[in-house]
Amino acid sequence: MILLSQVLWFMTFVECSEVLRLRGVAISKLLLYDASKDFTCFDGTFTIPFKNVNDDYCDCNDGSDEPGTSACPNGWFHCTNAGHQAFNIPSSRVNDGICDCCDGSDEYVSNNCSDFCSILGEEARVAALKRAELIKSGCELREQLSWKGKKMREEKKERFMALERDKNEAEAIKAEKEAIKKEIEKAEAAVLEAYRLINEAKQAEEDENQKKQEEQEAFEAFSLIDSNKDEKIQVNELRARQTFDQNKDGVVNDDEVKFIMGDLTELTWEEFLKTGWNRMRPLFMLEKGIFQPPSTEQPEAAEKNEDESGAIHGNDEPEEEWDEGEGDGDDTDEDGEGEEGEQAEETAEGEAEDNKENQDAEDGKPKYDEESQRIIDEANRARSEFESAERSVRDVEREMRQLEEALNKDYGHEDEFAPLDGECFEYTDREYTYKLCPFDQVSQRARSGGAETRLGSWKGWVGRGNQYSTMLYDHGQSCWNGPQRSAHVEVSCGLENAVTFASEPNRCEYVLHFITPSACWPEVQQESVPHDEL
Ligand code: MAN
């Protein structure tokens, strides 16, 4: 840094024309322009007589010999701007008719520019003061937020450790409940297996009885038709029975005989049982009035019997007969019940099991004996206790995962951004309301209504220089025919937390501005603070 007194001394000793030679030179470079010596270009390529400096002819390749004229295309003119901030402009702007320096020094030929540096300087000083106050108060708030953030981190760590203990305990309980469940389920399986075998045997017996009953019925019919008792049924014996006269014309014709006998001329008992009986059984039932064929008209009875599922039952009894005959009508009924069955499956597993196991048999007697029922009840209880223990482990694990995620998040140098996690801030422009939930996501909702669109999920800090100056939220909802949405959030110092601006500079790429005390730090280099050179 060169002292002002030195500069004044220097300037006293250079002649007026030489002062002009120094036009456009920054104070910091004055010593390089020594009028008592030849001038050496800054890049060291040439040395020229000092009188050739600022002679409106470009001698040096780097433009250093013409700081105060526009002769060199790559030269720089220094605006001293006393009272405001000094800066350099490309020397091509010197004497181009436009006032670039606030002191007007770049337009020295026309001398048309007035000096308004003091006004600008004053404005800049006021702005700098305001900024300094903002930074000061912001820093105080940031320190408080940082203290809060660190405390939150500590609390989370403590909670995590407590959960680790809880997890061990919950896992031990789960293991214990699982062992109990396995044990009692073994006993339950044995009970259910025993009952399955009993039921199977019962069913087999019932089937056998049914078969016998049906055979008896068949035998009675066989004996009835076999009028000559030769243990065979002949055509004439069929013709003798009006039962087989299906069209009710008074005779049992060939077709009606063929319907029963098929291609045979007589039926032995075995053949009768195998085919003939099945064919003639509906005719017998019809005769007895047990079996009613479906009517083609719209019988009232059928309407009456229409149940909720839409199935039509012509008669209570004959469903089973229909199976043997035409075999339709039943399907609808089964479908209807199927739906109910599905609903039942949707109820909680344990509950469904409870209901199933405790069901009474149709005869009103309990399905299981007392001891078996006790085992089943106990197994149900053990299952539900195991499930609840399992749930507890899952709950603890979920909370631990969430805490771990939060503990791994980068909340700034001193956790100053941590208190923002869990909060949301909105900003509405002409078309959309944007919502920023720091460390979680950014979304957008049209003012005209409709669903929220996720613009991105928290990815991390991506600021250049100061990484905590920009947040990135990516992998948002895909754009139609375009990329997945993403949002950059520019973070700067402010005394409150607020989104102050939102835009979409490229389709489906969003930029939000967010102010927060968490981003307030003392400014080491205050760029816009003016400094006087003279
Ligand atoms: C929605 C909004 C807009 C976006 C278009 C892309 O209208 O998310 O921001 O540009 O979709 O189709």
C-alpha cells in the first residue's frame, strides 16, 4: 500500500504533461509509471520512452502503455471515483461518449460527464450500514439457531441410544413370544390334524352311507321296473312304465327308450347302476313331484326365490339333481357366496382364525372339545402377542432409521440450519404457490387448484465457494416429455425465514430464493462498501 503523502510528493515532481501521461493509472500501479525512466511494458516485451505512454498509440501487446486512451484493444482505464468506489473499465470505453466512471474521468475529451461519486458514495454507505446492521442482528439470531440445532442433535443422539436399548429389549420379547407361539402352534397343529382326520373319517362314512342309500333307491327302482324278475331290464319293461313317457303322448317311444338304454337292448344291475339309473332318476323324481324342471315362463316363485346375489333357485332341494342333469344355475350362487368369502379373508388374520376355530358345528355343539379349544385360543393369543412384539421392533427400527437419517444430514457449519428441518415456507406468484420444506422437499400447486407437484427431494448443498449458499432438491415428478423436475434454492441472510422469489428459468428446473438468519455470517470482504482513494 502506498501512502498518500508519497503520492503527493511524486505528483509534485512530475510536470503537467507527465501528469497526463498517468491518466487512467490506478494508485497501486503509479510506481510502475516513472517519468524519469523509460517505460517497460508489464509483460516485459518492450521498453519505450516514457513520452510514448498515453500518446494514443498502442506499443505494448498487453496494452499497459495506454491506460488513459482507447488505443489498445486490451487495455484498462482506472476510474478513481473519489468519494465512491474505484474500478477499471475496458479502455475501449474511454471517450466513447458514454459516462462510465462516476467522476466522469473517462470522457475527458468532451468533458460532458459530471461527478456524482459523492451521491453514489453516500447511497452506498447507507446501504452498507443497513447491511452491517442486518448482518449483526442476523448473526445473533444465527448463533441462537445454531445453539438450538446442536441441542437438537444431542437430543437425537440420546434418543437414538435409548432406542438401541429399547430395540434389544423389544427383540428379546419378540424372540420369547415367537418361541411361545411356535410351541403352542405345534400343539394346535396336532389338535387340528386330529380333528381333520376325525372329520375326514366322518365325511367318508357319510359318503358311504349316501352311496348305500342311493344304491338302495336304485335297487328299488330296478326291482320295480324288472317285472319278470330276471334281474335285467328289457325294453318292454321300460315301455310298460309311464314314468319314461317324457312327452306324455301315452306311449314310451323308441327315442324315450334309447334315452334310458342308449345302444343296449337290456340293462343288467351293474349297467343300470352305471348309466341307466342316472338317466331315469330325474324322471322318477318328476313323477314323485320332488323335481320341478325350470319353467320357460316367468314364474312368481322363481322371482320370489331370487336372493341378494342374483342367483335364482327354482326349488330348495333339486340343486344337486341339476348338477347331474344340466349343471347350471348353481354357478351364480357360488359366485355370490365367493364374494362374501373374499371379504372374510380381508379381515385381520388372527380375527379370521378366531372366528373359524371357534365356530360351532351346524348342530349347535361346539366344534372342538374343551381342551382343544383352550389350545386353539392360546395359540391365537400367542400369535397376536407375537405380532404385537414384532410391531414394537418395527416401530423402534423405523424411528431409529429416521433419527439416523436426520443425524446424517448436513445442517451447516454449526448445525445452524437444523431448526428449519420439519418447517415449510410458501411463496405465491401469479400462477403457482411454491412450498419449500427444507431438508425434505420442494413442491408446487397451481393457484387454480389441483394436486401438488413435487419439484424435488432434498439432495444436498451445492453452493459454489460457500456450499451453504445453495440447496438442491432433485428427482421430482417427471415432466411430460421432459426431465424429472428439480429445484435450486439460493439461500441468503435475512432476519426471518421466508421464500422471497420463485421462478422456472428452464422448463421443469426451478429456482427459489430463501432468506434465513441461519445464513448470516460476518462478511469478511464487503464488495460493495465504497472506499476513497484520495
Ligand atoms: C406444470 C408445472 C410447470 C411445468 C409444466 C411442464 O404445469 O409444473 O411448472 O413447466 O407442468 O409441463
